[in-house]
Amino acid sequence: DWTPDTFIETTIAELKDKLQNDHVILALSGGVDSSVAAVLLHQAIGKNLHCIFVDNGLLRKDEFEQVLDSYKHMGLNIKGIDAKALFYDKLKGVTDPERKRKIIGGAFIDVFDSAAHEVQQELPEGVEVKWLGQGTIYPDVIESVSVKGPSATIKSHHNVGGLPDFMKLKVVEPLNTLFKDEVRRVGAALGIDPLILGRHPFPGPGLGIRILGEITAEKVNILQQADAIYIRNLRESGWYNKVWQAGAIFLPVQSVGVMGDERTYEYVIALRAVGSLDGMTADWIHLPYDLLAKISNEIINHVKGINRVVYDISSKPPATIEWE
Ligand code: XMP
């Protein structure tokens, strides 16, 4: 019978056996899967696990600091890397969603690779990083080897196979037999913060595909503020856990508004909240009007540059969850 405790016990024993005194590097994303994988590996090999967490400038507001902090509290050996400037620079002038994804994925591999080399250099002579740890779960394995669902073929998701060829590392994936709900149960049994375990899915390219068209630091800043207001209100009203995924989207469209006796001409924020089982299909969530009204007021009153908020009432298919 499968239980989180027996899974943890056998997996840690297997990892110890497989890895012995080897060193492992792992990229944390702040999400459930990589966090659970990291804690399992940490329990098996302790300080021989080296975690890397990259700030690509496309995370949610304050997420880098908060997540880094909670990982440190868990005792993980972690390097946080501020690569915001590099990502913004590479994304300058780019508007095509697929090109953005490729650039973000490519920049991530570059940053991760140089961080991995740094980790290597800090190790004593003769000790080598031999493994790449990954939080791949069973559905990721299926999706990457068999029939690709609509979202996998239409958009290039790059959660699997992010290993650059030149890094001759063996891959260790302790969660690759588990489904998401099992990963959450294992995470809870490991004592991981419920705030991390209960997080909505968040795409690898992050806010980069929630800012339609060109990405700039200024737009990221606007979107982060609006998104933070939205997510905080979902949490405070109890809706966060009833929604599979939610987020704000920055529309590079200006519309006319009025403030005092001034005419404004500012951007639009779209709010999206969906219910889903696996992201392949999704229904928009009927959030209460009062809640939408409160969120809209707060965003318009507090986020400079926004004078209009709209709610996305499209289901998938034909709309996708993300706007890009
Ligand atoms: P769509 O927009 O295809 O999204 O309906 C389905 C699920 O996949 C996530 N998503 C991504 N995740 N890299 C990722 O890691 C991506 O490029 C990407 N695009 C979409 C999306 O957030 C949703 O959970």
C-alpha cells in the first residue's frame, strides 16, 4: 500500500544507495515539485545537495526573497542568483510568445550552468558534481514521451529535458513515479510549508508570458503590484484554494479614463482564475462580483499606470490558460 511515509523511507534509502558521497545540483523554482524533490534529496545526502534559485525578473512580487528565505529555513544549501538584468536585456524588443519562451529558457540554462560551475569550483580538488536533481513528476514523463496534449504541442513547455548537452551530468528524479496529489502528500509528510505545497501552478517563463508583447522592467513592476493585490484578495476571501490557477495579465492596450478632472490614458489588467484537473482543459471560475469589485478598486486606486480591470470569462478550449 502506497503511503507518503513508506515512499519517503524507501526513496531516501534508494537515494543514499545510488548517490553515496556524490554531489548533486538542483534548480529550485519555488513550486511544489522541485521543493519536494530538494527536501527528499537533502534528507538523503545533506550538504552534498546544492540548490540554485534564479531570479529571472519574471517572478511574482517579493517571491524571490520569500521563497529563498523559506528554503533557507528548511536547511537547504542554496544559492540565490539575481539575473534580472540579463533576462530583461535578452528580452528587449521581443514580442513573439514562442521566442520569449525560448529566450527565457535559454537564459535560464546559461545562468544555471555558470552557477553550477561556481558550485563545482567551491568543492575540494577531486570532488565533482555528478548529478542533476529534477522535480519531474509522472505526468511530465508521460507528456514528454507519448502523445502530446494540445497545450504541449501548441506551446513549447520546457519543464522536461532542460539539461544542456555539455553538462555531462546523470539525472536523478525522485518523484518521477508520483502524481501531483501524491507529491503534495509527500511534501506535507516531510513538513514542508503548506504555503509552498498549496501554490498554484506557475509557468516557467513566469510573468514573461503574462505581459503581452514586449517585456520591460516597468511593465513587470506594474503587473507584480496588480497580481499581488489579486492573489492577496483570493487568499483573504478563501478563494485561493478553490481555484486551480489564478493570475493577472498585463495588456499593452491603453484606454481612456478619468481621475479628478484629468483625463487618463493608461493600461489594462486582465484577471484570470480557472478550475482544472491537469491544465489540459479548464473552466473560468465564477468569482463573486463583490470580490471582483474590491480587487478592481484596489488595483485601480493603488497601481499607477492602470485605469481599467477586466475579468477573463473564457474556458479552455478554445482559450488557453495563459494569454501567450
Ligand atoms: P495553457 O496556457 O497552455 O497552460 O493552457 C496550461 C498550463 O501550463 C502552464 N504553462 C507553462 N508552464 N512553461 C511552463 O512551465 C510554459 O511555457 C508554459 N505555458 C503554459 C500554464 O501556466 C498552465 O498551468
